[in-house]
Amino acid sequence: MKSLNTFMENGIKNIVETAARFYMGNFKGQVFLHHLVSSLREHAKIRDDYEKEGVHIPPFLISSITNNCNLHCAGCYARANGNCSDRRVEIMDKKDWSKVFAEADKLGISFILLAGGEPLIRKDVIKLAGQCENMVFPIFTNGTMINDEYIELFDSHRNLVPVLSIEGNAVETDRRRGEGIAEKVTQVILKLKKRGILFGMSITVTSENKDEVTDQKYTTALREQGCGLIFYVEYVPAEKGTEYLVLDEDDQEDLRMRINALRSNKKNKGIIMLSFPGDEESMGGCLAAGRGFFHINASGGAEPCPFSPYSELNVKEQSIVEVLKSLFFREVRKISAAEVDKHDGGCTLFPFKEDVEALTKTE
């Protein structure tokens, strides 16, 4: 676990250093970074203290704060696994999320990724997150709901970091997300850049767009638009017949080499590049189920990962520590560690979803 902790801490350090370069000369950004560095240092100490007691606290958490979305993107994994739907289900209210955020802060969790559905539907939770200044909240959004009010909110609360989802170029984005979506996102980008607000892009990497989205010209264009963060997310086959889009072993190795080359290029010093799931084999398994993060769905269910949406736990009934120490999460971590060298694309747990689901049915 020590090597994993070192890996995670180095990743956090890289994020801070890159953000510092992005916010150089930006007063609001500098004020935010000064507070962030202090908070990260305090959180790291808290996690280290728990580690000494035999409890591993991951620095990241993923929270899907709503099931609803204003778009119907082709091949949407959230819709395919039920995390995103138009069905009426009981979801956590603002008070529930306030409890989760406060507990996460006390445990030393520094980053909470807000997802959905479309998270900006929950303006109440977004505003709440902005007030939790000890943590950073990347918000994974399609970008179409970012209006002037949200721009003001992001400007005044720099711990809220919008991450806009795109599919490569405008044609590919519109093909999957709907006609005219790429132009709407472009207009949002212009507003964020004008305010000097740190924002990112989330790109689903497939066998078809891998070369384009990892080309230096492409990342340079994003940086010139003001982007300071890129999430490369390997495609998971949400729909039957799309397996050809999954990155095979050679594609994954090529993707790692391409991203590493981009990171080492001086032209990209002002931009953070993260890959998910990344090189799981070198990390001894995937980071889900509490090794690096876990997922809380809109109803409070504690799941190993958004790509492994199964749970027998709920944060409205159990604490985060109880979730992390649970037999369910321990067994999921065993699966990921044992199967890391056997999967053929995407995340480690996805091909073993039946095994993970079975763990929730044991008596």
C-alpha cells in the first residue's frame, strides 16, 4: 500500500504544480491555491494517521449527485447501468450530501468528483460544494447548462472545476451528444477562458479516436482555448455491438506511451493529463473499492466504481470508514488484484461485473 500511496501523492503534487502554472498572475487563482496547498497538507497528514491505524483512506471520491440528464447521448454508460435515467427514484437531498462532504473532509479526502446524470441539475449541491473550500470538486458536465449564474459561481469558488465532456472534434461530439452541442460547449469555453477559470475536458478514448485526441496539435488547441486539465477515459462497451471501440492491449500500451509523451513535452506544462483507468497492472489492480476512490450513487449507494454499479451499502446508513472497511469492498479489491492481468480493455472490474454483483447477494 505504501507504493500506491506514493503514486497517489505524486499525482496530487503534479495537479497542484500544474494548477500553479495555470494560475500564474491570476489573483483569485493564487488565493485559491494558497488555501488548497495548506488543506492538502493537512489532509495528507490525516490520511497518514489513519494508515498507521490500519485504515486506508483514498484521496478521491466520486459522487453522482443526480440520475437525471438533459441529453440522451449515444452509448451513454450512465444510462446503460441505471445511474442516469428519467425514472423517479429517491435521491439524496442537500442535507445528505452535506453530511458526506463534511465526513470526507474530516477523513482527509481532498477531491470529490461530481457526476451524474448531469450534475449541474443539482444547483443546490453544487453551491454546497463551493462552500467546502478544503476540497476540490471537479464537475463532469456536458456543459450545456453552464449559464452566467454558473460562471459567476465558478469564478467566486475556484474549488469548483468544470470538466466538459467532448468526443474529440465537433463532428464526433455532435454525432454522439446531439447536433449543436459542440458549439454550445465552445461558447462556454470562451466565457471560462475570459474569466481565467481553470476548467478541463473529459474525452472518451476509443479505438477510432485514440490517435487524434492524443496528438500534440489537438492538445495544443485545447490549451489555447484555456483548458488546464484533460481526462482521458477509456471506452467501456455500454451497448452491444460497440466492442470494436474498446482499446485492446496494444491500443492501451500505445495510449500510455502517447500520454506520457504529451506529459513530457514542454508545450504541455500548463495542462494536467489524467488517464482512467490508466496502467492498472503497475498499480497492483484498479483503484476502485477504496484503493484510490469509490463511487456514491444518487441514492447514497456505495459502489466500487461507476463502471461497477453494485452495492450492499449506503452512506445514509453507514459511515465512509465503515464502507471502506466493509467485507464487500475487501472482496472487490481481491477480484481487481487477481484479475488485473486478464482483462482485455477498459477497466479491470467491468468484465467481472457478475462476480462483483454476486457479492451483494451473499447472506
